[in-house]
Amino acid sequence: MSAVRTTRAAARVIVAAAFLASHVQPAFAYLHYGVPANGTTVTLKWTQTPRYYVNAQTAVDGVSNADFQATVAKAFATWDAVPTSVLSHQFAGLTSAEPGVDDGISVLGFEMQADLDRVLASTDYVVDEVTGQLLESDIFFNSAYPWSIAANGESGKYDLQSIALHETGHFSGLGHSALGETTLLPDGGRQVISAEAVMFPIAYPAGSIAARTLKADDIAGISDLYPGAAAASFGSISGHVTANGAGVFGAHVVAIDAATGQMVGGFSLDAKGDFSIGALSPGPHLLRVEPLDDADLDSFFSNPSAVDVNFQVAFVDRVIIVPSGADSGIVSIAVVAK
């Protein structure tokens, strides 16, 4: 879960997070956050080394402050270790400041938020509303839930490392991935069956440590935001999704590497149904298009009512070759109504 706060001088304005959907270009359409700035939409990312603090009082039963520091450091280090990304985070020390306060520093810590139903943790941002520059990102972990740092997990407790890895992805500007399967629970919630991305919006059940490792989709996302020299060989697939000749907004498009089976997802992000999936390994890929009909749409889009879910799953009937350092060329995908 995440939110964006914008600021200019001393004025503080809280606004809803929006995904970048103003235009689509090859290699730039992985689902990232975007913020309005000076009449345009700017991709939310750090332009300097992101420094974070840990609240000095943060601790819960079974997780000391030192445990918390070590666990979040491990989460940040996992993102920093992606070889095709140049992102690097820096621990700045302990602070009495709490997360969620516009104080110019990025703070992580536990907070009691018992009123937030099903929210294990949340990330928010402070951005300059003129330039779109990311100034601050805070993460709170909800102490209303039981937490664990056990190497193999702990029954009935949520794995801090797994949740921290997801939230530190948000901290760096990544949005949610739709590469996962869930089942509906009697209380209206959802339980994860499987996920091919740490950035899938629903956590595994308490006791699971399945989300401690980045997947291909996560690696593509962070590499697209902060590309290193090794990412120069990556390519992309672009095209559009249509139904009865009209563009489909919000279709989930998945590129499947034919050699490895790894999946990277993207979305059609405008009224014409345009999409582009970047940071793909060169070579043959299969392409699948599916509706987000088993997801909470507001986990992905700020305007969920505009998302079209009334079409059948479709596969492109040919292999798409991703060229090294270039785009595939336009791939047209026609889907049919359910």
C-alpha cells in the first residue's frame, strides 16, 4: 500500500497516488508511479542516493530495534544487488521522528494502526509539486499484527523481511505487479495462491517466507527505473490491445521468456490500448493478455472504473522476438468480449 504527498515551499497537500499513464514509449511502460508536476506527469524516482532513518523507539514483541534495522537493511540490499540497476540506498541512522510526517527525512518504523483493516504496512512519499522530485519516502509497519524475523518463518506471524522487501520496492518508486493468483475468502479478503512478483499487492499468509526473493518482474521494474550499464542489452515489446476496433484500457499484458519461462507484466495505459513492456531479455517471447477480473483494481489504478475487464484471455499467435537494446515494433492484439 502506498500514497503520495506533494509539497511546494511550506504548503503541504495530500493527494492520491496515480500510476504513470499519460503516454507510452518503448522501454518505459513498466507500471511505475507518476505524479503531476508543472502540467505534465513525472515518473516517481530518486534523483540522488536515497537515505533512510529508523525510528529509535521502533520495536514489537519478538523484533527488537536492532532486529528491525538489520531486516530492513537486508531488504534494501536485495534491491541494491540487482546487477542491471544502479540503485543504492544508505542507512542514515536512528531518529526520534516517526514515519508519515513531512519533516524532510525518510523514516521507517512500527506504528499501531489497528483501524486499517488488512494493511500490514504502507509507504508514502513527499514530492515537489513543481518539479516532481521525490523528496521523502516513509514506511510504517502495522504493529497491530504479529511479526517475525525467524529464518524459516513463524506460524501465525508475518515475515518482516518479506513485507519490507515489498515496501522498499514502493520506497524506490515501484507500483504493484499483477503477476499472481488469489482465491476469495469468506470475509471478502483474498489469499495468495502463487505470485511471480514481490510487488504483488497481497501478502502471503502469516508464517510464509515465500516473498523474500525478487522475481523477473521485480528485476525488470527496478532496472527500468534505475538502469545500469548492463541493462543496455535489454529490449522491449510494444503494441496495443483492442476490442471491436476500440482500445482497451487496463489490460494486463504478460511477456513470457520462451527460454526461461520468466514473466514480466505490463498494462495498456491509455484509451488507445497502447502498452510497452521494458527491461526484457533479448530473444523469443510469448505474449498473453488478460483482464484484471480477479483483482482489487484500485491496487493498480487511481481510476478503476475506467479499466475494461470484459474480455477473454488471449495469446498472440506468434513468437515475438525482443531485439537487444531495441523495441519489437508494434504488436497488435485483438481480444473478444466474454
